[in-house]
Amino acid sequence: MSLDPKDFASSFKGFMETMSSQRVDEDPHFLRKLRKHFQQDPTTFSVVSEEFPRYDHSNVFLAIEEFTAQPGRSAAILGFLSDLRGFHSPTLSELVSSGSSGLYGRSAPEEGPVQYVNVFLDGDRSLACVQLGLYLISDPDQPLAVLLRPGDYSSLRDNVFVEVMAADRAAAEAFLASLRASIRKMNVYRNHVLSIQKADSYRGGLEIKFHSLPQVKQEDIILPDGLLARIHRHTIRFGECSQALLAAKRHLKRGLLLYGAPGTGKTLTAMYLATAMPDRTILLLTGRSLDLIQQSCNLARGLQPAMIVLEDVDLVAEERTRHQGCATPVLFELLNEMDGLSEDVDVIFLLTTNRADLLEPALAARPGRVDQAFEIPLPDAACRRRLFALYSKGLTMKIESVDPFIERTERASAAFMCEMLRKAALFAAEDGLPIVVKDKHVDEALRELIVSGGAITRSLLGFADEQKCE
């Protein structure tokens, strides 16, 4: 029996339409979702991606949230239910692939709950951030699909990935540019006290730790007349005049060195400066982060105005002629980073040392590295009298005269004066409550710290021996 060509064509057309309809029904779940979202086939769309360090996870999440909250925009977040979870995060390219497109030929991911992870911030705060989720963003200009996902466990980089799909590639690139701008503007680390350390993960990466410093008032800083004002001018006042200085083509990056005997108040002065500049991000270079100087400086550049604090710099910045372990590479990197920052970057390098004589001359003298050095001396008689009054606050004092104690503490540091009054309060408490500090208690405290404590106690508390003062 012969088949009419017209009947054959009609039957073949119907067959193709049926197969096409079934193909759409058999397409992976997320491909159907994306096709409906874009109102066209997304399989030919470009995907633009960007990688962010793990410590910026909260910043990335908040930036996406800010973008979707703008007037005229809305977003639905889809999660994943897949046996690949934890070993391989799906990519946007995989989501628009038809048929079995999973890793090792497994089926494509299915929709499930959105995965969140708590990211800890300053204090007791935490933020629940999307760890793996697909944002279907409706926008007045054109829709976007944004995938926020972690790196694969097989990867050596513990980072966060953002993939963007749009009909127009320029729109995807504009989204990522907006994301970067939002991260700079609303960074969760800005105006906090931070330190960087290597993550414990086998994949490496960095962690940023929040710190809380005591709130030190200006009246708590007992220094010779005019010294604190000069430090204030080189740090706080400098920052207040930053715009005028830039307009006058003066560079903003600067360094200062606080040097002096142990216990004289270098650390307390640094904490006061951090308190007095609440709009400045403070980065502490501690023992665990001394090999992360470059990363710390990069972070300071992004969070400026900022201040990098490196205490006891003599431990890592001894003269190059002193070959002791790995101190020299750390010194070289510190010098390079101080030189490498642009002149318009508002970053302060605050260094402290007990041994300025050991420092590399280029670090201590060359402008642009350390612009000014301030000696924090042992307190003179007038300062010791003020320290005695400061550390007596909160105590009931019945002292006939403080003059003998001021004389006997001639070579004492501020730290020694503080411990002397604390020890005196302890002796007074042993005599009965309420605590009333008398001359004999201060005398006992002095005797125990200077005589009974021995040379090591005196050294720890910054009480200079006579031969060291000659």
C-alpha cells in the first residue's frame, strides 16, 4: 500500500511535536525553572563568575541581599537536594545541561532546602548566610540567575563562588561590579579590631578574627607634657585633616614608632589611639599573623582608614646583620608593604619596641616607612604622682604622704606603679574589710616587688636597675 506524501508529512510533524513536548517535560528540573524565569532558552547564555575569599562570605551574602532589596527587584532562592552535596557543588552550566549532567554521569541536582551556615561576627553576633543557593532575580531591565556556592572539597582553595547568568553578558558583569562596590561600602569588618590567621582547614585559606580592646580614655594616659599631643597630631588630627591634605597633594600613609623601656605605656597608648579613632579599622599583627603581612596590608587598604599595629617589632625587625632564624624575611616583607602602599591610602603603621637600637635603620629612619619616633620614657616624679592618683581610684586611701613613695619609685614604670597599688590593696584586704590602704601597705608592696621579687620581677614590671639607667 502506498503512503500519500501529504499524510506522511502531517504524521511526521505530529510525531516531532509530541517528541518535543516530551523532551521539555524530561528536561532537568532547574533547566525548566531557568527557562521559565528568563522566558527563553538559557542554554546559550554566558556565565560570568567571580571567586571571593572565605572570610568574605558574609559580605557577599549581604551584598546580594542589598541588590535584591532595591525597588522594583525581587528574588526567589532555590536550594538543592543532591547526592553530590558536600563533594561537588553544582554550577550554572550544569544546571542548564539537558539529560543526565551530574558528576560521573549521575542525575542532575534536584530542588531541596536552601543551605545556610552561621558566620560569626563581632561580639556574640552571627549571621545566617546562604551557603548553597540559586537566586532567581527579577529586575526591571532583565532577569538574572545568581548561584552562590562553596568551592569543591577536591579544590585546594577554600573560597566562595558567585556565578551570574543573563541574556546579556554585560548585565552579568554589571551585577558583579555592583557586588564589589557593596562589599567595599558595607564591609562587616570595617571599624573593628581585627587580626588575620591561617584557617585550620586542610585547604588553607585565611580567617579574620574580631577582637575587643579595653576602652582607654585620654586621662588614663600619663605621659610627659606635650608628648601625647604630638602623638595625637601624627595620628588622630592627621586623619581629621585627610581631605585637606590630599587636596594639598600631601600623602596620607604614615608610620610611627613608640619606643621605651617595658611597662612605660606603649601598648596602653596604642589602645587609646584605637579608642580615639572609632571610624578607623585596627589590624593587629600578632604571632600567628606575622607571616601574613601582605594579606594584612591588602585588607587594610580595602578597609581604610585603617591602622596596622605591630608590637615588639624588634623581635622580627632586627638588623640584617643579625642572622637569627626567619626574622629577616618578615622584616623585608614589612618594609616592602610599607613602601608599596599608595600615598593616598590612609593607613597608619604603629610599631612598638623595647629595643629601638636593634631596629633596622631603614625601618626606623626612612620617611615613608616610619615618619616619626616617640620615646615613651620612664615616668618622672610628676608623672609618678599622677599615676599614684590614677591607680588609687576606687580605693579608700589613708596615706600620710605620698612623697616617700614617689621618691622610692624613681626608676619605676607605669606598669610597676599599677601593680604596687594592686598589691597594697591586697595587703590591706588581709588586715580586714572594708579595704583601707595605709602607708604600711604601700611600703609592704614596694618591699615585696623590689626586694623579695628579685631582678626578674623588677624586669617584668619595668623597674629599671641602676646600672641600666647609667
